[in-house]
Amino acid sequence: MIRAPHAALLAVLALALTGCGFHLRNALTLPEDLGPVRVVSADPYSPLGVSLAQALSRIGATPASEEAVDDVATLEVISERWGSRPISIDQFGRAQEFSLRYAVVFALRKADGSDVLPRQTIELSRDYVSSPTNPTGAESEQELLAREMRREMVAQILRRIDAAEQKPGA
């Protein structure tokens, strides 16, 4: 049983939440006429390609069989580049802070060859600190950042596909 002060507090919170403009994001959607989707990557063992195929099937895309070439939409990962560069050094000239960069060039085409998403690039970067005197854990931190950036890249690509499906003014 909810007491009157608690009920009043809940009502005020609900009113404030609706007044601030907050609303849940709609589920990602694919173009209705897309059909089965095949993910093609320059590297057939790319973790990004595998993650994209899994994510597409989770949001409702029909995965294309390996043999299917005709009547299949293609999400092509044209290139995938990783880079790391120092962004700060200590008094001895040793790098202390790095910027990890990840860039992917991709395109999405329907089975008839028309572009849903023309070739485009998404770049992500994350900064991390690596002690030059105590490198323990720096490599595992970089691997953790790489996995996180790969997940974010999949989400960014799916949002671009969803945005291509949305109609102007929707």
C-alpha cells in the first residue's frame, strides 16, 4: 500500500519526467525492402564483421547464406584501421598518455545495387594513460578499450542504417 506522501512524490516525479522531454529511443529498424543481409569484410575473420552480423540478426535482419550472391543486400566493411599515438610525454621523453583510434569505412547496398548508405567513414578515439616505468596492465587496458570501441562502432553503424530508414521530419 502506497502512502499519500509517497504517491504525491511519485506523481510529481512522473510529471517532471514528462515535462523535461525525456522519451525512450525507438528500436532500431532496417529498411523494409532490404531483404536478407550479408556482411562482407576485407578481413573474413574480422571481429567487427562477426559482431555486425550478430547485431543485424538481433534487430531483425535475415542473415544471408554464404552461398547466396543474388538478391542479397550487402553491408560491406571496406576498411578497418587501428592506430595509437602518444599525446603526452614525461620529462625523459617517454610517452605517458596515448590516443587509440579506430576508423571504419563501410557501405550498405540493396540487392539491386542501389545504395542505402553510400561509402562513409566513422572514426572513434579513446585516450588512456600508460606509465612508462610500470607498464603492467597497459596492454590489457588497450585490449579492453579496443573491445569497447568495436562495440561502439557496431552501434554507430546500426544507428546510421536506422537513420537512413527514417523519413525526413519523422
